[in-house]
Amino acid sequence: MTIPTAHFWRFARTQPGFLFGLVVVMVTVFLALLGPWIAPYRPEEALPGQAVLPPNVDHWMGTDISGMDIFSRVIAAPRIDLTIALISTVVAFVGGVVLGVVSGFFAGARGLWALVSNAIMRGADIFQAFPLFIFALALVGFRGPSIQNVIVALAFLNVPFFLRVTRGAVLHVRERPFVDAARCVGGSGLRIAFVHVMPNALTPALANLSPTIGFSILLTSALSFVGAGVPIPTPEWGSMIAIGAPNMMTGQWWTALFPGLALGVTILGYALVGDGLRDYLDPTHRQ
Amino acid sequence: MGERALEVDRLVKFFPLGRRRTVKAVNGVSFHIDRGEALALVGESGSGKTTVGRCILRLIEPTEGRITFLGDDVTAMTQEQFRPWRRRIQLVFQEPYDSLNPRMRIGRILDEPLMLADRSTPGGRRARVLELLDMVGLGAAFLTLYPHQLSGGEQQRVGIARAIATNPDLVVLDEPTSALDVSVRAEILDLLTDLQQRLGFAYLFISHDLTAVRRVCQRVAIMYLGKIVETGPTDEIFARPLHPYSRALLSSVLYPDPVDQRSRFLLAGEIPSPIDVPAGCHLHPRCPWAIDDCARDYPPLEELLPGRRVACFLARRQNGIAEPRADARSGVPHE
């Protein structure tokens, strides 16, 4: 997979939403790498006597109920949120694509592989029929809230999604004559599936990587908001919203607003990058 | 007559269509190809000729019948058992671009059959890939190109090189020139003839292009609605077709010389769907010379003249000459 740079930028220049999304992605990546170090205060430090201060010169976004600086916490949070989202999405991508190729390529076949194909699909059905949020809650409730458990829960959640989009592409690609050609030269089923079909069926899964990362950030925050995600003092947007929510009702709007804004803009940015990438990777969308 | 490269015996392929209806794509087709011989399988779209080719290559499973390859029955083999045979039966596709993996370079496309066949060293395989490119008139510069960087004719040359990579005994050519420009067609046909003469494989040339068939093949089998209606040596069939359908098909060829207006022979209507095949001889509703027998039974494919097999009651009754007689049911052919 090579992305010709000049061509890429010529495409990106015409898409303001895509460019905005790229900026958001770059900012979050930058903050994930350096956020905790460029923050003016230590993000987990409760400053004595400075609880629930409104935004001012020292605390640009105010402080929360324990006296932690909200700005520092907002820019430190991507380190946790993005790491969780990135790892879980990549794991889900790899698992989903492999299962999607197997289930799609052998769909309607006979013998052992057809059983495998069906088993994969029924497994995905069961998984998706189950309310995903409840599943995550149950897992975290069972094993206790921790970053690893959130990653596992999110990875499981996203596997069926990558599986289905890849399977759809595979069902289409496997009918193309070069697949027959690969069979004629004596390739085994698995070889044809992974050497010939998979590279030609990756576009939908690749285009959905970015929105899934955005969505995973949202889910991480949602889990943290209900207390089933990242444990509390760790800077994380969802848990910050949860901490700030009671203050919102008494008029201290800054406690939950800023992490909420950061979360919203981030998810929007990742979704826009996904849209742009889909258009870029799909030759029929190109002019 | 040399050794048989391929023998197809009463091949049947039905595609189920819903609960009760079936598409009778191939309905009892028998033929053989000798080693080094080129047989053309000719017919319109829907005649089942491509399905025959795909059954022989086991890209689809035949419903009934037997396929014998170099004396060995390969019909009962599973896909996995058949896999070692694949290097001896190869296919050239109709769509040159679609038959090449768009994400593989030409060098890798040609290397794959070699790698799967004998697992010799990459260096040895590379020499063979270069030799193959040379055989089909392409140079080493093509090794690193992707299929979309090639012209249609060049893509088809790569397809041919891939098919002959493992020195097969039989190459099935599924309309190899129908997707190409007319100017390129002749070059590809010459290449195919040349390769066959040098390397001696047998061809099954599936086509509706009669002029192409005439250039490459020694024998012709003409198909109509899933059955072979006539077989024989190419020259004789072109000179004097015995079956009414063969006659109509040959009369549809456009001759480049406007003065040469051979008498046109046309059939009424169009080829019916292979779902609702007419009873009796499949051609009788369209045939201007149909007699009573034609509506009742399907005529057997019989050798009426030396080397020529025809499935037609009228031709049989008149010793191989299907011409209208006084008792013919309907009128004169459409001029």
C-alpha cells in the first residue's frame, strides 16, 4: 500500500473537512506523545485550596472539585484515550480482517472451511445481538476497571464491525477472474484468500480505521463516565465529564464543558478523516 | 490420431434456479481432443461453451458426466486431489485485465505458477519468467510493472505466458481475443498458433468468433443450447455445414469483400433461454426445415460422413445433406 504524496496533497487540498480532520488527528497524536509534559500543572495533582475555580489566568479552563487543573488534564488525556483507542482498534482490525477474509472467501463452499465460515458469522451475530455496552460493563465489572480491560472490551466490540465490512468486500472480490486464475495455477484455498483476495478487499476496513478510533475514544469515555473504565485520578475525558457533571448543575459549567468539547471535536475529526480516506482510496470517487 | 489429451463424456451441468427450475447450461456434451490438437467449441452466448471449459478446469463442479485427462479420470477427484493436475491444464481468460491481480507485479504473477508447481530456487524461476516473457513477445522491462500499466494486448500476452508457464498438456482458451481491439486480435491468434506449433500443447478454443477459430483450430464442435450439434474438421465444416444451425452460424460471418455476398441463411427468432429448452430438437421452433420427428425427439449425434458427426434428423435421412425437401413442414429460409 503506497500513498503517492503529491497526489495525496492535491486531493486533500480540495477537501476542507478532511484537512480539518487531519489537523485534529495530528493534534491528538502530538498531545498523546507530549501532553503530560507540556501541561502547566501535573494532571493528577490536587492543588490545595483551589477547588472549582472558574477559568482565569492561572487556570485557563478552571479547576475541578478536587482542585485539579482542567486544562492540564484535557491535554494530558489523549495519552490514555488515544492509546486505548489505537491499540483496541488495531487489534480489532487485524482480527476482523482475518476472520472476514476466511468467512467471506469460504462462504457457500463445502466441507470444513464452510463450517468455519458459518461459525464465524454466527459468532459475530451472537456478539452483536448482545448489547455491547453491557458486555463491556460486565467484563470490567468481572475483572475490575483497568486500562487493559477497557482495551480488551473495545477490541472485542470492534471485531464484528471490521469482519462484516471485510467479508462484504471479499464476497465481491472472490468473483473476479484473477481469483479463478489463482486457482488454475494451483493455489490452495487459504493462499488464494490471503495472497490474492485480501489485498484487494482491504479498502473498506482501512477507510473505517479512523472513525473507529474516534468511536473507541467515545466508548472509552462512556465507560469511564459510568465508572467502568479508566480509574479516577487518571486524566481521561469521560471520567472528567463524570467528575464535573454534579458541578454543572450548580452552575460551574467549566468542569465538564471543556473535556466534553475536546471529546466532541476529536470524534468529529477522526470521522472526517475516515470519510476523506474512503474517497481517496476509492478510485470511482476520484475525479 | 494420436493419444487423447482430453476426453469429455456426456458432461452435464445444471444450475438450480429457485426450487423447481434449472438452467440446463450443458446437457450431455461429449468430445475429445488429441495431444497437440486444437479443437474449437463454437456457439452463441448462452450455448454453454464457457460452462464446458469451466467444468474441465474444475472451477465449477459438473453435475454429471466424466472427464478423462491423459487417460486418467479426474471427475471424482476432490479439489485438493485435483490441485497437482492443474499445472497440466491451464486457462487463458476472456478479460485480460480482470484475470491479473491488480496488486501484483507482472514478475510475481508469472512466478506464482512456477513456485506452486516445482518449488525450484527463486533464481531458476526468474530465468524461466524471463524466458516466458520472451516467448510471448514481451521483455524484461515488464517484470516490475503492474497490470494496469499494460495495454490490453500486453495483458493478454501475460495471461498466455502464465498459462504456459508450467508446460501444460492442454490449454483452454476462453474467448481469448473477444475483449481485444481488432488490430491486436490477429497478433494474439498468431502467437497462439506459433506457441502451439513450437510446444505442442492441445487447445480447447472456446469462441463465437468464427474467423479466429478458422485460423487456429483443426477441428470444430458447434454448440447450441447445451448440446453439440455438429463436429468435424474445420475446413469441411466451413466449406459445407451439415446442420442447419451450423449453416446459420457460418452465414452470419461478415466477409470483408463486399462483392462476395454468399447466400444468407437465417433462423427465425433468437436463441431461447436455457431454462425453457424446447422439447425434441432444441432448434426445431426456429428451423425452417423442421420435420415432424424434430418436435418429438432429440436427434442423436451420429457420424454421417467420415469424421463428421451431426445431430439432425433431416441430415440423417438424406445422408448428411440438410436441405429442404418437398415434405418440409415450413417454407423457404428467410433471405
